[in-house]
Amino acid sequence: MNVIYSLLANRQMLALLLLINIFGTAYGYYWYGSQLENTPAIFLAFVPDSPTASLFFVFVLLGFLLRRNFGLMEALAIITLFKYGIWAVAMNLMTFVTTGSLPWEGYMLMASHLGMAIQGVLYAPFYRIKPWHLIVAAIWTIHNDIIDYVFEMMPIYRDLLVYMNSIGYFTFWLSILSIFVGWYFGYRKKRTTLSIIH
């Protein structure tokens, strides 16, 4: 386990992950481009869910490279990376089940989003999350669900529109699970918190 933690804390690994997440974030915002063009300005911050999650992690990695911890960003990152990572995998699997096929981009999205969920949890031993960080991140997460499924700003999966009420219900409980994951791995185990190797 110490070997794994040493690898995760390696500055070259952090720099590589930073570049990957910057690229993924930029691509994610590009992917949402057409939907963002038709989104009221008041909702813009809450529509591109996955790239915003990876953007939080970009700030986490920048903090590590600067030998600092940004606790709020860490709480937002672990919760939203897990939530939207698992959510995207589930939606693409549901698309496959519904339509009987999935384009190659769907498999790419599943792999990249699963990676999002994993990286957020893997780095949890290095986080310095305080209770108020967790509370703010939890409010952000539930508020995002309200924007998505009450104000209908959710990501568009055209083949799944008929299931939108069920997806909204699933997403709410996924948010609750994600908040629990953030608490359990990011806060509850903080007595075993590690430091980034400098």
C-alpha cells in the first residue's frame, strides 16, 4: 500500500494527472457546447456536470503540486467525481440496453468517467476536508440535482428521455451515496491522512 501511495504522491504522476484532467475538462465543456448555448445564464454553472467535477480535481492537483490543500475543492471533487463518474457509466450502459448498441464514444466515455470516480477516491488519504467543506459540497450536489431535474437542465441523452423521471430519482440517491463516499473516505478516515511527498 505504501508503494501505491508513493506513486500517487509522485510529482511526475501528479503533473501527468493534471494534464489529463485539464484536457478532459476542456473536452467536457466542448461536449456540452450546444446545450450551453441554449442554457439560461443563471444555470450555466450547473449544466456541465462532469467537466466541472474534473475542474474541481484540477484545483486539487494544483494544490498538491504547490504543497497545499484546498479542502473545499477536495470535498467537491471526491463527491462530484464519484457521482458523475458512476452516473455516466450507468447512462451509457442504459443506452446500450435500450438501443442495443453504443458508439465508440460511449465506451470511451464509460472508461474516462470510471477513471474519474476512481481517482477521486484514490487520492482521499491526501485530503484535508473539514466538516464545513463537506456540508458545502453536499449542498452543491443536491442543488445541482434540483437544477437538473426540477428546472430540466439535465444532460441530454436523447434515447433515454422517456426515462427522465426514473433517471432523476436514481440521480438523487446516487448523490446521497456520493456524499456518503465523500464523508467516509475524505473525512471519516482523516486520522490516516497522508501528506504529498515534497
